[in-house]
Amino acid sequence: MSLVGKSFKLSNGNLIPAVGYGTGTKWFKLGRDEIDTTLVDILVTALEVGVTHIDGAEVYNTALEIGEALQKAGKPRKDIFLTDKYFAGDGSFTRHSPFPNPYESLKESLKRFQVDYVDLYLLHAPFIKKETHGFTLEEAWGYLEKLVDEGLVKSIGISNFAIEDLEKILKVAKIKPTVHQIEYNANLQNQTPGIVKYSQENGILVESYSPLGPIIKGASDSKLNSYLAELTKKYTGKDAGQILLRWVLQNGVLPITTSGKKERIVGSLDIFDFQLTDEEQEKIASIGKETTIRQYWTKEYSKFD
């Protein structure tokens, strides 16, 4: 789980590039099966300018675009870290993957990605039960372990879990989770109570989606943004987004971000040549805690705000 150059070393020894490019949020297209050529083009550009970590998910419905971009970019498969996630559904338990289980879902995704394996496969949420899915959360984890055993997945993990959900997995896991992807930024430092510390104490790398929440999508924390503006003057050539990504990284958390602009993609990768001081890290955290900005899983987790 330690940072090695521009990668994190996972508990199983595998390396994961320390910044990921996300194909959800902006590119989300569940229910629309036409190819988004704009996404294909920007993914090719991203790969050309140095992106080596692509974050996908069944529910994003962008596997075909990722597969096409990988073919067009022509990068060696071993040089690209690819993530997929099983569509577990939300807390309403009304909709989930059409495939019988996570094992079958991933096998279909591999066809769409046009690859033989993915580097990381996550349960996208803990909202799985026998009555609606045909298997329990613990049994879902068993399907992920089977994929590892068969060489179709290198590492497995979870996403959007609370401590009590993660405990269920840890009690039965033959292969422990290596990664936990959650909504995380300066204005949401724990998606659910204590989850970051608990994950890290169990050797699980935390990944952050929406790391730029404080400065995008209309989210506004004027006090934090004012301090970020101060830091951009100190760290010449770095913008507020890069400061926030660096803050995430220095907390031992891997940021997953996205953009349709080449210069923004390049900028997201350019966060390894400076370091925030301990005081700056703490001040961003302290100011950020004064305002909660939660964009996702609000029905399930806004009760904690």
C-alpha cells in the first residue's frame, strides 16, 4: 500500500499507477448502447499523453469505448492498468447487473474490453443479498476469488462499503481486498464513519473518486478555494485541482479523476514534482471538514453528514 515512484504497491505485491482516469460520471451511459466516439478519442489521447490507469465499471457502460481505445492506442497490455466493477445496485435493491453473478459479468466485460484479464475487479457496492441477487455478499466475494484463481483478474477489492460491510468480507476472505474505492475529497474525508482509517489499517489501498469535488460541479467552499488560491501562488505552475490531487495522494489515497480536455489530463499526471508541507496538508483537511459536499450515494449515506 506504499507509494513507489508514481505507483502504489498493493498488499499482494502488485503495482497500481497512482493516478487513474475515470470513465464514469462525465461519461456515464447506462441504458445507451451506442459507442461514444468522443470518449474513445479522449481515451486515446489520454493514453498517448501518459495515462496508464483506466477505471471502468459495468454500470458506466463504457467497456466498448475502453476496448476500442486500447486497440487504437496500441499500447502493450502489460503497460495499462485496467479496472472493472460488478454492478451490485444501490440500497433500494431494485436494479443490478443482468448477469447471474460477478464471475459471469466480468467474463462478458473482458469481451467488451478486448482483453484477457483485468488488473482490478471491485464489487461496486455492498448492497447484495440472496433475495434479490441470488447470492449473499460473502458469496459475491467468492466469485471474485474464483476469477483470481483462474487468472482473469490480478487484484480484487470493493467500493462504497461501510465498516460493517467490509468486516463481512474480511471474515470469509481467502484473498483479502486490496483496494477500496470511495467518494473522497477535502470536503468528504470519510464517505462513511471511520472507513478510510479502517481500510488503511487492514492494508487496503483507498481510492478516491470525485477528488476534485470542492471545485467542480457547482460545489463551492469559498474558504477552501481561497486557501487553494494562496497555494497556487506558492507552487508556481500548479492549479487548484493539482493541489487537491496532491493532497489526496499525500494522504495515501489514490485519486481517480477525469476530463475531456487534454491539458487537464496532462495536469492530473503532473503532481509528482512538488510536495505540500504537513501544515498545508492539515490546513486543507481542517478547512475542508467545515463543509460537507457529498455528490453520490446520498440516499444511503447522507445520514452521516
